[in-house]
Amino acid sequence: MARRRRLPRSFYRRDPLEVAPELIGALVEHDGRRARVVEVEAYRGTDDPASHAYRGPTPRTAVMFGPPGHLYVYLSYGMHWCANVVCGVDGVAGAVLLRAAAPEHGIEVMRRARPVARRDRDLASGPAKLCQAMGIDRRHDGADLVAADRGVTVTTDGWTPPVAPATSPRIGISAAADRPWRWYLPGDPNVSARPR
């Protein structure tokens, strides 16, 4: 396996629809834990009614408006943290939600963080589960993934998925629910949901 390297700022400085499928197979790393991304969703900001940034910048969504290569972490339903990779050019909102990942390193720590998970495939098989397993929360909102300033980064090791990512509409939203902006690794047991 090739040596891991952080994804550069230029990787993120593109449309979320370009970045999202290329994040499949990347590695999320934090605090001695590492998991391979197997599912993502793209959100495009002010032209995407499903995006938190649709109505423009707010204190909560300021991170989504740039610069790219940072982490936007938000609380879902008042109880679960979810993490997004900020994409695009500075000043234009865009992000990719990290929906699911396959645990690779630090699995014992992930099990302690998610004691309700019965199998390792359930440790990070959803956006909130991924954050719990990886120890990502509000403290990491705005973290620079390129500089790993709060210990969170996204790396690549040259791994190539066995097949191209599959697509489907995004999950759990009502606005713009028909847009096929979800990518996932078909057949991977860590994916959060099977196609509808």
C-alpha cells in the first residue's frame, strides 16, 4: 500500500459534485483512528434547497462559505454530530457530507466510542455514527483538513475502488430530494442504506 498523504487544498477547490465521488476511498483520520470513506453526499449551497447554506451565510454555516478544505460540523436533530468537507471557491458555499466509512485502524477505540454497535460494519455506517466512531464533534467545526490543525485530516493512499461509485438520490431530505448527488461503494457492508 502506498504511503498516505493529505489531500491538497486544490483537491477541495472544486464543485462539490466533482469532489464527492473522488472522496470515495479516501481516509478520514483523527486521534489514532482511521476509516475509509465509502459513502458521501454533495450539497451546493445557495442553489441547493437541501443545503444548510441555501439562504446565505449565518453564524452556523459560515464555514461552508470557505475557504475550501475545512470541516463543517453540525448537530443533527439536536443530538448527533455530522461532518462535511467544505468545497468550492472561497465565498461560495459547498460541501460534501461524509455519510459512511469502513473502519481500518483504531477499531478498539471506535468500539468504545460506539458501544451500541454490534458489528464493526455498524461502527461508521451513517453520518452520525461516523462522527461518533471517529471522535468528531463541535470542537472540529472549522478544522483545516489540509493542516490537520485539530487532528482531523483526509488522506489518500492510492487505493482504487474495485468498481466505480454508484449514485442515488440523497437520503433523509425533503427539498431537492430527486437530485442524484449521493455516491457510494456498491456492495460495501459499511454503506448506510441500500438503494431505494
